[in-house]
Amino acid sequence: MKRKVLSVLLVAASVVTLAAGCGGNETNVQTSSEDGELQGEIKVYAWTQMATALSDTAERFMEENPGVTVNVEQVDGSYTKLLPELASGVGVPDVFMVQNTDILSFVKTYEGQIMDVSDIITSEEDNFVDSAIAACRASDGKYYAVPIDIGPCGLMYRTDIFEEYGINVEDIKTWDDYIEVGKQILEASDGEMRMTGFNFNGSTSQDFIKMLFAQQGGSYYNDDGTVNLTSEEMLTAAEKLKEMVDAGIMMDFPDEWNDRITALNESQICTLPYAVWYGIVMKDSVADQAGLWGVAPMPSFDGESGSVSLGGSVLAISENTEYPEVAKEFVKFSLMDADQADIMYAQSQYQAYKPYWEAECYKETDEYFGVAMGEVFSQWTDAPEMNFGEYFTDITDALSTAIGEIYINNANPADALKTAEETAQAAIDNK
């Protein structure tokens, strides 16, 4: 589901006059019959594996609620269909999937169109991963979405290559250790094997620097709400990533998603410090390497706490749905019913709702990696909370340019980040 950042479409749509008040809940149709059974029909948008999971969920939900019809439509993760609908107020689905980084931007841009779902979350706060619900909480303290999945990260590595070059993965505790191992493998392989890679110009992904930044608990904003891309945490992340590039242990992936898959298939990289959800991509796209990969804790800056989450998504509900109770009950059923674990986990959704982790499927050994991925990654779910805020798209756009300046044009990281900070703040101020 993973992971196309909200960009030009949101910016373009934000200038369209919103029809947030169209319909209004005061004219909503009754959503239950006299005997209390749910009644109504809703439309749900989701992408890739989550669309499959929700389609299966809808069948189960309708069996239990025969007066309800749930239509799940697969859409793209760049919101090509959703954004024009939100901008016009016409055709908006009752329930829709949003990346966790984008939900508060949606709340700001499409004011009045996204339902406050605090009544769903508040009594269950302790059952959700802190970083997941934090992404759904606006500055008014209300929740505007329910978390679907999280992306706890680990160090996935080629066990056969580490064995060939005499590397013990337990020796990799810090990012400095990671760099040193990368140098050893680079030399031993005559320059043929890198540790991993990323998009050096930042145009197709900024995942790696964001991951290093988030691991330190950094914030994209100052206390007064202004943009902060020159923090110690961001500068540390940028400089450490530059050390990796300068050491020669990184490949440049201009088209990060597809180029990473190519590099994996051609055995050009031997590690992936990345999120658990990428496992299903490897099973589908690098199937012949099953049994050659292991999992270890993420390297960190201090050699101790390396927990970090990358990616994740949420379900939001339209304020103008004709069937609010049906929409709410479907969301709760999908994301907060532990019997759903098999459906969600089978589609590589590592749930943000912690009771799911007790299900047997989370404890089953994954033949591709040789461990129970659900159980192992549950150790690494205490990631720092991140405030993506209402203007994360502007920040991401500016950060993308800074990445290219640093890793392509060899700019000083502090200077490039300062320019990015000013650019993002100017874009926000002009709105």
C-alpha cells in the first residue's frame, strides 16, 4: 500500500472551493431498523492489499449484518480519484483509506468533510500503538481516523551472503557498525555488493532519511508550529546517510520502488533496514530468495533503542455519509475485531490494534524469513510518536529537493536543509 506520498494532487485540489457542507448529517437516513439491526449501503476506498482485506472483511460484515451492503473499490494510493471528489464534495466514499502522514492535511484542506471519530478511539487508546493514534490526532485533540497498520522496522539481511563474508549480524548495533560491515562486504565482493540503496535525488522516495530522523524522535515543527528541518535530529540523519553514500555502500535507486526490486533480484544488495510490510513484496517479487533472508534489530544511533515505524495507513469516514452508524461499525469491525487478524495479516497488514498480535497467525513461522515475523516485530513497535501535522506535503516537497542537493550535488547538509525549511514555510505562509 505503500508508500506514495500525497503531493501535487493535494496542492491542486486545495485551491478548489470546497463543498464541505453539502448534504449535512441533519438529513441522514436512519441506519438501523426498529429491531436495532443496521441498515444501509456504503462505499469504501482502499488500495492494493488493504482493498483485498477489506473486500474479504465486507463479506463477513454483511453476513453478520444482512441489512447492510458494503462496496469496496480498489483505488490508487496517490488519491487520483479521491481528491477531486473531496474537492467538489460529490461522490465522496463513506469510508476511505489515507496514509497516516496525510490524514491531518486532509482534515485541514477539506475542512468539515472528515468525521471526528474520537468516540471510536478514546475508550480504546491503550489498545492502539501510541505512534499510530498520534498520527490521527489533530491540534484540537480530536481523532479524525482510525489506524489500520503500522510499519515497525527491522534489519532484513541475506544470511547466505553474511555467512560467505564472515559477518555476524549481531555485531551490527549502530549505524557506524552498519557502515563498517558495508565496507567489508564491498571490498570482499570487489565492489559488486552494496548494503542497500535509496533514491539519491529524493524525487521518488524520502523513506531512508525520514526513517533515520524518526528513529531519533525528531519533529518536523517547532513548538510554535513553524517548520523545523534544521534540527539536530534531521542534520544527524542527513549526515549519517551521507557517510553511507560516501563509503560506497549505497546504490542509487532513481525509481526507488522498482529499482530496489531489481537490485534484490540481481543480488546487488544484501540488507534492507525497512518496514515489516515489505516482506510481502519480497515474497511476490523476489520469490526465489525464500529461505535466504533473516531478520535482526534495526541499527541505531546509540546502539540501544532502534525502534522506528515507516509507513502506515488509516481509515477515515466522510462527514456527509448517509449511514454514519454503518460506516462506524464497519470501521470498528475491520480494525478492532481480533477475529479479523487472519484476514488482515494474510495481506501483510501489521495491525496498529495490539490485541491482534495475540492471534495464532502472528506466531506462525514465515518460511521466507525463517522466523515468526509477527511475533519478532512486536518487539519493535514502540516507535517515537511523529507529528506529521497539516502541512506535511509542503515539508516533503521541500525535503525532496534538499535530498537531491545533498546526495547528487554534494551540497552542505545544513545549508540544503535550511533552504528546504525556508521553502516549506513560505509555501505554508502563502496558503
